[in-house]
Amino acid sequence: ARLALPAAMPRAAARQYARQALRQILGSLLAQDVDDVVLRKGPHGPVLADAAPDIRISLSYAANQCLIGLSARRAL
């Protein structure tokens, strides 16, 4: 998914904004309430806590864009 970030958003705020969008996407895919989708810090970015450990996540930022990549059981 491609996410447009608000212009001139500080990096930390952009990360929070993107993670909230990621939680909404994962909630929809996993048929869970967004509040039940818990992300934790992994060695290479966010990982799902408990719910679906086989889902791989990649977040990439460039200017005011964020790309969200998801994969089941395969590295991104």
C-alpha cells in the first residue's frame, strides 16, 4: 500500500501515522479491531505481537510517501 504523509511532517510523527495506517490494514486483513492489533519493535522494523507471527512487514519512507509491504511467511 502507498500512504501519502502530510507535508513537512516530522519523521517521528510520520512513523506513528504510518503505523496507525498499518494497524488499520492488518485489522482488516485479520478481522480484528484495530485496538487489538499490537505491533512491537523487531530487529528490522515492526512485527505483530502474538496474532500472526508469520506476517512480515516492511515500511519504507521517501519524502512525503510511505510504502507498506506485507508478506505471509516470506521475507520482504
